[in-house]
Amino acid sequence: MTQPSRLAIVPFVSVDRMMKLVLTIGVERFLTELAAYIEEDFRRWELFDKTPRVASHSHDGVIELMPTSDGRLYGFKYVNGHPKNMREGRQTVTAFGVLADVGSGYPMLLTEMTILTALRTAATSAVAAKYLAPKGSQAMAIIGNGAQSEFQAIAFKALLGIDRLRLYDIDRSASEKCARNLAGKGFDITICATGQDAVEGVDIITTVTADKQYATILTDNMVGSGIHINAVGGDCPGKTELHRDILLRSDIFVEFPPQTRIEGEIQQLDADHPVTELWQVMTGQAKGRQTAEQITLFDSVGFATEDFSALRYVRDQLKATGLYEELDLLADPDEPRDLYGMLLRAAEPSPAQQGDRRADKLIA
């Protein structure tokens, strides 16, 4: 039996290797460098194949595929969202992804993306806030202190200099967990008793809750002028976090309107309600924040180009770090047309096995 060729081998980044990769690079540096890849790809927006994610909804949650290509590379992510999982000791969101060469169709990377999705979501939030948040922002409220909260906080610190956090969650132990995990990271942290308390005196409000329902995490009276809202939790049909009146007072920025109108906060609005695409702001084709009094809202649902950026970034780190495994993932016969022959040859003993058999006969 022949050994697999190098063409058949695909680098695989397991959960363990991903954690080591992030820690080797450093969380803040990882987020900062990942943000640069995300921004670079937003600036190349018009090159990408774009389609709303392919979703399979059930009573318990959703399973989705998120594909895109820039014509040279192809990437997709498999991701689920099952809020009930937390009650069963499982993650609400899990994911894995693939990056492939368009020219050959061969995969170039297979990686876990549960951790990577949290990182790319936080990095995207911070990239958007660079263009939309008030200049000199220092204080942020995070409402919903689950698995995303620490990543969001560190990304906003790394990219915008946020150093004051006001935390609120209906489960106080989640806020305590978040504060404990961020201890020593340079934050002044306050755990608040209500959402109303959390938004007092902040420049940015991040909502990142998990329940799949039409919820009102922010009411209209909680949002004053000049605020930037980073709405992360609403990411599928039937799931929102903001009162409709807030949307009507805000300038709304989105990733990909055909997807956001189905899944984002703006599913509450008329289909022709005006929104601005984030890539247009980054390329100077549209305005971001224009006045100190303006309420800006990033209606974030997550889009495939962000996962594509994350896959590109991880692949580019592998050679220097070696933090991957090799998977014999692709059938690669010596003669491309002889796939069945490859199967037959797999039944043949290897030279080493043949040598062992000859030795056994001599001994006998």
C-alpha cells in the first residue's frame, strides 16, 4: 500500500491547535491582525460571490452553510445556532470551515471555527466601530455576557482603546464570569443590575444575547443621542434585540442587505427602509458617522466574507507556527482515472509486511 502523496494531505487545525495558535500570537494581536484581513476583504467586496447563508431551521435552532469566493480562493463555514444547548451543557454555536483553491478545487485548510467565529465576529464589530462609533470612545456596555462577551471587549480595546466596561446579563453569574476572565486586561469593569444601568454614560452599546425570540433588550428610552449600537445577537429570522423605534431613529449599517433583511434587526422594518452597506463606508462611497448627535447602528448578522478572511488569516499563520495536523483527506491515485485500482492496491501488503511474512517463513 503506497503512502498518500503531498497533494492528498490537507492541513487541519483542531480546537487544541487553534487555542495554541491564538495564545502563541496573543489574543489582542490576533484580533488586530484578523481585523486587518477583514477590512481588506470588505474593501474588495465587489470581487466576491455573495449569497445569503443557506439555512435549515428547526424548532430547536438552525444549521447553516456560509460560502463565498473571490475567484482565487473559495471558503465556506458550517455553523449551528441552538440556544437550548446551553441548558444541556453544550455550546450554543459550533462551527468548522474549509478554504480551497478555486483552480484545482482542492481543499487547502480544514479548521475548527467555534473559537475562530467568536474572534472574527468581535474583530468585525470593532472594524465597523472604527467608522461608526464616536471619536475617542472609552466606555462600552455589553448586554449579554455569554461566550462572545470577552472577545468583543478585547477587540474593542485593541482597535478603539475601550477601557471601561459596564456588564449586564439576566444571569449575574455570566457577568461575573466575564469580569473574572477579563481581570488584568486593563479594563475598569462594573457589573450592573439592569440593562438601563449598564447603558448609563457609555459611548457604545453591544447587545449579544442568545435566545431565539423577538426580544427587546434595548428599549427606546435607553438610547440617547450620539450612541453607537453594535447589535450582534439578532442573527436569524424571528430573533431580534432592539425595539423598532430605536431603528427608526438610527442610521443603520449592514454587511449584506439581502441577508440582513431576513435575519437582522431590520427584519422589523419595511423591505425598502434605507440602510448603508459597510463596505461602501470603508471605500469612501458612503458616509459613516457624520455628527456627534447621530445614532449609528451596526446590524451585524455575520457574513461569509468575514469567515473567508478568518480562514485566510489562519492559513497564513501555519507555516511560521506549525500548529496544525496533516489529514489524509483526498483520494489521490497515481493514475487519476484509476480510482478503483487504488482501492485494489490498498488490499496488497506493504513491502514491510511482505518482509515480515518472508521472515516468518524462514523462522518456520
